[in-house]
Amino acid sequence: MVYNLTGIVQNGTDIVNFTQGVNNTLMGGWLGTLLVIGIGVILYMGFVFGTDNNRLAATASLFICTILSILLMAMGLIGNFWVVLVFSIFSAISVAAWSKT
């Protein structure tokens, strides 16, 4: 598969425009979503190994991923609001499950 990389940077040479170009041209709009999911998995594994508590690890990693997805949506790397909505709902469910016990 051949990619036309001439259209990656259009409005300038800063890192945000370059990352948005890579997101749109190479990744088809999935760069921010995959970045948040990958960071979430790494955070969850780190919290589980550090605390030995699955619910605490899920709550912390989902909350951090919710904040990160909001920031990436503000930067234009996550084009769909459903990613932020899914992480917010899962984070709320995790907090509710944590507070019941």
C-alpha cells in the first residue's frame, strides 16, 4: 500500500499539525483512540502490579483515560465523541462499583 505523505502537514510545521496530519492521513482518525486504549492498558497493568487490587486499578486507569480522551478531543486527535462518552460511562460505573463496598 502506498501512502501520499505530502498532505500530512498543511497549516504549519508544529507538532500538533503534524500529529493531526498523521491521524487523518495515515491512521484514518484512529490515532487518538488507539493511543488512549494503549495508555489505559499500560496504566491498568501498572496499577494492578503495584496495588494488587483490580477495582482500584480499573477506577484509576479509567479516570485517567477519561481525562486524556477529553484532552485529545480538544486537540483534534479524537474526532468522535463516543470515545469520551464510553470512557466516562465506564469510569462512572467503576466508581459506583467501588463505592458500594
